[in-house]
Amino acid sequence: MNASHHDGPQDHEHPPHRQDDHGHDGQSLGGHGHGSGHHHHHAPPTGHDRAFAIGAALNTAFVVAEFGFGFAANSVALVADAVHNLGDVLSLLLAWGAAWLTRRPPTSRRTYGWGRSSILASLINAAILLVSVGAIGVEGIDRLLAPQPVVEDMVILVALAGIAVNGGSALLFLRDRKNDLNIRAQFLHLASDAVVSLGVVVTALAIQWTGLLWLDPLASLAIAVLIAISTWGVLRESVDLAMDAVPDQIPHQDVEAWLGAQPGVTEVHDLHIWGLSTTETALTAHLVCAGQADDRRLHDLTTELRRRFRIGHATLQIESDADAAMCRLRPNDVI
């Protein structure tokens, strides 16, 4: 018997019941509109559209100004910060587009909808920022070998504006940063930009006080290191989600132990947990049970999986001992 229940984007079609090689079919429960009375959320909320629009507009205007003032002030640190901010503008636009795509309904071809676009967006964003690290590093080393004077007062004023723009934009994504990798990526990028701008201010003041011109390219290299460090975690998690790894916030062993501890369950196998998007998680598993499971109990299991572990798209297949003995998916090393 299969139980399917999820609160994320739903299929419009009624999929066939899952059937393994050993030939036992299941019965579907909930999650696909079979009259089970469940209420589902068909798309993520649109509340972040305004934050994306404001953040993208503010940062685009600031990037144009920062590039101009950076070249006018002959400051590689300011230009490096502008490159970083340009990466964030692209990041905001990509994340905004992915958020819009995620709300598109599923089709017969894309039965999970466009949820994985949010994973691809976070992956592309991380890659863009790492490319900018290389460009900043090359220019910073060149200037470190041949330091040049900068207009400190101009650098300080532009960097102070950067603190306001980036800090204010980061606050737009503060609330939901823990629930969505895409939102967290935007918050981290913008917050790190504010810190970087603060570093540029400190560097310009230090040059004024000491006259050490090499502090400017040194600050640009420090900016590159900061970008790489702040980006690495997002890149790693994005690659993991793209490769269907268990999301970081889901304790795989705890989920398996909890399923195995349910009354009548003697074994759990073929357990898979993966991200449908940066916010939705799916699970499939075979439960070997003594006796027949009723529909109400299966519904309670899938409801509890969402409450306990935030797994909103769960499909469970119930097997007898005889079924499990013939199940080709029973060994742990079989996908």
C-alpha cells in the first residue's frame, strides 16, 4: 500500500501506482486529489517579490555609481567591491526568476513543476561570485606589486553609501533566511557586502593616516577571501541539492529511526530523502509491517513527517515479510 501526502506543488495527473519487480501493487492515499480531503499549498508565497525588486533596483544603481567613483578615485578596493555588488545584482535577478518559476504549476512533462530552478539559481550564483573572486585577486596582486595613490575621501563616502544600501537590502531577506537556501544566499551576499564596504572605509582611513598605498590592494585581496569563504557553504549545499543529497536540515538517521519505531514496522528499506527545491523536501520508503496498515494510519505518518522533519512530499510503500523477501530494492547498495 502506498501513502502519498505533500503540501508543496502538486501533480495535475494521477500517477500510476508504484510497482517493484516482485509484482506487488499499492493503493494510493491522499496527495493527488483522490477525494481524501487534504488541503495543499500549490505554490510558494509571493512575499519576496517586493524584496527582490527593491534589492535589485538599489544595488543596480549603486553598482553603476561605485564603478564610476572607483575608477575616478583610482581605488582597486572600491572597484573590487563594485564587482562583488554586480555579482549580487545578478544573484538577486536569478533568485527572483527562480522564485517566480517555482510558483509555476506542474505539467504532464514537469510533474514536480519548476522547483529545482531555485537550486540551479543558487548554484549559478555561487559560481558567479567565485569567478569574481578570481578577477579581484588578479587585479589586487597587480596593484600590490605596483601601488598607486587613491582619493581617500571619495572612497570613504562611496563605501559608507554601500553600507547603507547593502545593509538595508540584507534586512529585506532577514526573516526567512533559515527556511530557503535561495533567500539565505541573498542575505549572506548582501550582509557580507555591507561588511566589505565597512572594510573599505577602514582601509581608506588607514591610508589617510599612514600613507601606505599598498593597503588598498591588500584590502581588495581580503575582500576576495571574504567572498570565497561566505560563498563556499552555499556552493556546497547547492551542489548537494543538485545531486539529490539529503538536505542539511533533515536528520536522515532520525527519520529512519522514527519510521522504524512505528507500531508494527519491522524494517525500513529503500529510504530516499532529497530536495525538490530549496524549500520542499521529498521522501520515499518501503516499510515492512506485521499486518495490514490502514489508510488513516498512513495519513498520520505522512502528516507527522511534515510536522517533525519538514518533509512535505512523502510516499510510503507497505510490504509484508514475503513481499520484502522478493523486493529487489531491499539491499542498501541498490538504488
